[in-house]
Amino acid sequence: MSFFPASWKHYSGKLLKADLTAGLIVAVVSIPLGLAFAIASGATPIQGLLTSVVAGSLVAIFGGSRFQIAGAAAALIPVLAAISLTAVNGFQDVMIAGMMAGVLLLLMGWLRFGKLIEYIPHPVVLGFTAGIAISIIATQLNNVLGLVAKTADGEKILAANGLVERLPKHEFFHENMLETFRHLTAVNGWAVLLTLITLAAIVYGPRLPYLKRVPGALIGLVVGTAVAMALDFPVETIASLFGQVPSSLPAPSLPEVSFSHLLELIRPAFTIAVLVAVEALLSAVVADNMSGDRHQSNRELLAQGAANILSPLFGGMPATGVIARTGTNILSGARTRMAGFSHAVFVLLVILVAAPLASGVPMAVLAAILIMVASKLGEFHHARHLLQHAPHADRAVFLATVSLTVFIDLTVAIEIGMVLASFLFIKHMSENTPAEVDLAGDSQYAGLVNKEGVCPQTMFKEAHGPLFFGVAKAFERTICTDMVCTKPSVVILRMSKVSMMDTTGQRALEGVLHHARRERQHVIFTRANPQVASMLGDLQADGLLADDAIVPNSDLALKTAMRHMDPDVCRCCTSRIFRECRLQPGGEDYPDSAAAAARPSGQQASTAAGPSGLPLASAGDAAA
């Protein structure tokens, strides 16, 4: 492992400028989100900013992805809010559970559990993220509608410290919805109007030519707050509900807790740890796809563990890697870990210099920001696609996970979602009987005229067995590694022995296709059964596969491949292993000599065992 001092050995002023610019932009994004996420989680506003400083700096320095940005996250809101509501000591128990989660994350990293996260099926991940998004939007209804605790005469109820009392919060979703509906007669129209103004600023502000590089959340924060102050809107603010935001840093403190109370917090800590791990590693994967980098999952878990232990100690809250901020970091030109570290420094400077200014931010403005974040977090367009096109089993798992996340508990949702996915898969496999396959013209490819040669531009792979969530990532990794090593112009994947494919397997093929697109390689699928062909057709409809990329047999696959080969390479090639090579540049010097180099009738494609039980038959020097 090379931690940040070694990796900065050749650091230059040019890199520093790029990293500081990216860090500043990410800090600008983190500040309004940190305030909003902290309040929605049951913490104080300053805790959200301190989390960006402590967790953000630690993960930037020691994390498994050099572009990862950590901090308070939308995905943690329902979990932290629920723990705060039901725990004996309120949010202090959330901080203790967060530290315990940090210890669990360190243990997961030390035991090299990073790869196990890959085995969570895509419908389960999509289900709990959609459920979390729905929960976040629901929790903001009171702020959108301007609802606070009032007397029978319509007067606001003030606490002993002079702050306005909020509506009572309950443990379950339906109870909170009923509480909101009971107070609909007290809706504050000014809060609703301010929410709409802020949403419009977030959506349309970045479309203006002079605001293209300004984050929508910041535009919404500034515009919404300015409108409320200029027109003196009678709405609740951070100051009226939580008091003034301090500009000083709290001293590190370790909360007192008994061993018996620690045992009570194990389950909440486990929930936080699992969610932090999943979100952080998903964010790292997104960073890999955007940057072409490759993260170290176990190192990321270790860094997240350290961050979640130290963040509560220094006044912060549980944190994880955040996809939106990590993506912003890369798109803003980040080059090294210094970008993430500088983001934490910039947030710290804001706390020391300008934190009290946040006190005047209206709650309706923060609600609008959270609603926009939740709508992106939920990936509702992916959910709609899954409900329309995925197998019935995946739909059932998704709907069960969403429902349990919203109405019961995230931990229960993940547990039951995993169990349900496993049972449905076993049921599907027990019903999946082998089909008769006509091997003529496929594994006995008749056009092989030089069995000793290897085509420098074509890679053949044959997958065996079901392509499902248990092997999907290993399949993707193996294929992509071979594509990097051999650098073919065309990859032909024979799918005749793939009995079925689920949406996680489909996502693995998406990864292969994205990799091929980056490397300017062409992928062709052949001999897929109807179920697999249907899911390949979805990829084709989404524009990830070319029109000629799905063919019925290897003969057509070779003819299609020839159209995508580099003619200059063919001109200098001396292998000429296929009959079709006669049609390539320079092929006229190599007549079709099947009699001289005919293939033995019993020869089969050589098969090598692939990872996780999914064999891959390499046929670069055998049948296509």
C-alpha cells in the first residue's frame, strides 16, 4: 500500500492547482448538503460540517480510492434518525453506534470482506436505496409545508430554550405520515412557495451560461435564503429550530457508556456498518468507471472504519463515501488524494470564519435540497426499468426490499432481501433443465484452416453456467483483464452454455461493454438462449451494443468480426487461421487450403475454469 506521502513523491504545482480547484468545488457542494443531512438525521447543523472535515480528510488520505469523498450521507439519514428517535440517550447513542460501526468496518477490512459486498444482488441494492430515498422525501414534508408544533389557538409552541418545537416524530413511516396529515390545516403557504423557488433554482440555475460550473445545491441555498430574507418570508430557519451555528470547534470527547448499553447498540451499529460499506464501495466503483482507476475495497473499509471511529470523537457523525461528491471531485479535475483532503480543509475554514451565516438558512430551502438529492439517490429510472424488464424473481426481491426499508427497518430489508433472492434463485435453478443444443457449425467451426495460429485481433471466450449475482463480478473482472492483456480488436463471447442471466449479470456485461468502449474494442455475442438473448436485447436497446453484436452462430460472428478488424494489422499478419482471412488485405497470398490444415473431427474448444465456478473456454487457437 502506498499512502499519501509516498504517492506525492513527484507532486507538482500543476497538480496542486488542479486538486485545490476540485477541492474547493467539492467543499461548496458539501456545505449545504452537510447542513441538510445533519438536521434530517437528528444531529445539529455543525455536526454535518465537522463530519466533512474529519471523515473527509481521513478517507481522502487513507482510502482505497484516491478520488473518494466521505461525509454525512443521504443514505444514512433514515437509519440515524430512527436510532436517535428510539435510543435512550438520543443522538449520543447514534455517535456511540457509529464508533462501534467503525470497529466493525475495521474488522471487515482486516478480514478482507471487501469482495463479499459484491455478492449483494442488484435488486436488493436498488431496493434499499429507493426505499431510503422515499423515506428522506417523506421526512421533509413537514419542512416543505412549514408545519411546527402549535397550540389550539394557532400559536407556536416554544421549548424552554426559546426554540420552536417541531412536530412529534414517531418510529414508523405510517405514524409520521398520519402526524403530518393531522396538521394539514396549519400549512404555511410561504414555506411551500419557498420550496418551489429553491427547487427551480437547483434545477434551472446550472443551465444558465454563467452558472454552469456552480453546483445546483449551492445556487438553491443562496437563492432560497436571499429570497426569504429580502421578502421577509415568515418561515422557520436553522436558528429558530436549532439555535445559532457555532464557529468554534468542540473538544474531543469520549461518551460514557456501560457494557450492557453497548450490547443494546450492536444491531444499530451493524446496520450502520453494512450501509457505510455498501455506499462507500458503490461510490468507489463509480469513481473507477469515471476515472479508469481501480480501487482497493479492503483498504477502503479500513479507512471508513477509522473515519467512523474518529468522526464522533471530534463532534461529527457517522459517515460514508458519497457518490455525488466523489463524482463532482472527478469531474472538477481532481488528480490525486490532495483534492479530497483540501475539500476538508476548505470546509474547516468555513466553520471557523462563516458558520454563523448558516443560522439564517430556512428549513424549506434545506428540504428542497434534500428532495433533489433523494430523487437522484433513489435511481427511480433504474427501478422503473427493472420493474418493466427484469425477471419476476428480481421484481419480487426489489419490491420486498423497498417495502421493508420504508415501513419496517433497513436491516430487516437487507436480510430478507438477500434470503428471498437466494431462495428464488435456487427455485429458478431447480426448474432450469438442460436444453438440446445443435453444435453443428458452432463448436465444430468448419472455417479453421490453420489450427496452430492465433489471431492477433480476435479473442474468443465461452461462458459456462448461470451468469448471476454470485459470479457476475468475477466474470466481468476476468473478461476485462483478458481484454487488457491481449488487446484484441474484437471479443466474441459464446453464450450457448449460459443457462440464465439475472440483472446483476446484465450489469456485469454492461461493465464489459463500457470497458470495451473505452478501449475501442467491439464485443459480439453468439448462441445465446432466448432468456439471455432478451437481456442482451435490452443492452442493445440502451445503445450499449451495436446492431450487429448479437448473432446466432460462430460463422456469422467471424464474418461480423472481420468488419471491425484493423486492415493494417491483417495486412502484416502471417497466421491466416480463418477461411475469411482470404478476404482481408494481403489474403490473396494465402489460398483456402482446408485439405492441408483441416481440423480433426473430434476436436473441441479447450475449457479453463474461471473464477467463482464460472468456466471460461478460451478458443483463440481453437473453435470459434
